[in-house]
Amino acid sequence: GVVAAEMPASFELEALKAQTCAARTYTVRKQNNPTQAHPDADVCTDTGCCQAYVTREAAETRWGLSAGEYSQKIAQAIAETDGMGILYQGQPIQAVFFSSAPGYTVDAVEVWGNSVDYLKSVESPEGEEVPNYHSQVVLTAEEVRTAALAQYPGADLSGDPSGWFSQPVENSAGGVASVDLGGVTLTGSEVRALFGLRSASFSVSWDGEAFTFDVTGYGHGVGMSQYGANAMAKEGKNFTDILTWYYTGTQVDALW
């Protein structure tokens, strides 16, 4: 149910196997580290908290004529990685993942402030085959002002809008580590959340009438890129190759 909800079933089998191991590892880590968000369960289906999940019936309805093929494919990915997960120094990792990267993943410290040995920036091979790989968000000055002041009332957005945003500081993936908005320093992730951008890999321009955010990729950028995993699988890499590439210094081994 998690694999069907988290990754397109049309992806390569080795990518689905990598996703299966990541999801299994994520679940075991949650079992070992209970959360107060839901004390009566190890894992929930809120993607903001844990992992997505879809019932077999709902997934097969969505897949239509491909339902039989895709169900068998996911079952194969699960069976061929039975009990396998991702370990760092013998312990299950925080197996975070996201949709697509702008050429590189992002070091965890740049997104969440905590350095994690196995969540470092690495090259990611996906590109123009990704749906909505490039996206745009266009906002008027008033829309930017209203959204920004609601969250950051200390921002000075009284002058010419062309001066509201400073030149962004790049992160390890070529995205935005930080940018000043009206004198307030925001992380790329905070700007992403504030204006509903698909990722923190963006540029912003002002044409005299509106701000245009040009965005590449989708997701927080840390850990395994799903479209990158699929691209690696198409290149002939297996699920172990994929996982040890995206999670630096890890091993794929039995979780139980």
C-alpha cells in the first residue's frame, strides 16, 4: 500500500525495489522511535508525518487496465527484497525520499539544520522526462506582501518591489539555501512553503508587474530522488546500487 501510493507503478522494477526498502526502513525506524503525534500506532498515513498509503482496491481502480500488471510488479518488488532495508553502522536509517532533484540532492543540514552522515548531497540523473520538472509560480506584489507579512511581520516591503528579494545564497544542489525578503533572511524551504513552490530550487524575477518564480524539481531534496532512482534503474543499476548511492555510506541488509 505504501509503495503503490509513494511511487508510480510504471517505474522500473529496481526503482520500485529501492522504494520498497526505503519504505520498510522508514517504518522500522518509526517502530523503534515512537512519536507522540499518534501514540496508539507506530505509523500513520499522513504524508506530513509518516508515509502515504493506498488500499489495493483504490490503487487498482486508479491503474485501470494496467491494474493486474502493476499489482504483480509491486508484489514482486516486495517479495524480492523481503526483510531488506538500509542500515548505517548497523542501524535502520531515516530513509527520507522525494520526487525529483535539480541535478543534485541536498545535504540534510541545509534543509533541516541537522547534519546526518548518510544524507549528503549527491548527483541525481533525472531531467526533462520528469512531469512538471520545470514549473512557474507568478504572484503580484500585493500577493507576495500579504503572504510574507502574515508569516514575517518584521519584513519591510514598503519600497519598490524590485528590491524586496536579495540575491539568493546557493545550497549544495544549486537551489536556494537562503534569501533576504524585506530584510528578513528566509531559508529556501521557508520560501517554498510561503509561496507554494514545488521545490527550493528556484529563481525569482520582477518584471514591473509581477514576481515570477522559476522552479526545478519537486520535493524537499534530501535522500533518495524517486525519478533519479528510476533513471538509474534504466541505466542498469540495481536497487542496492541506487540506495547506497543516495544514502552515503550505508549498506542494504536484513532488517530482521
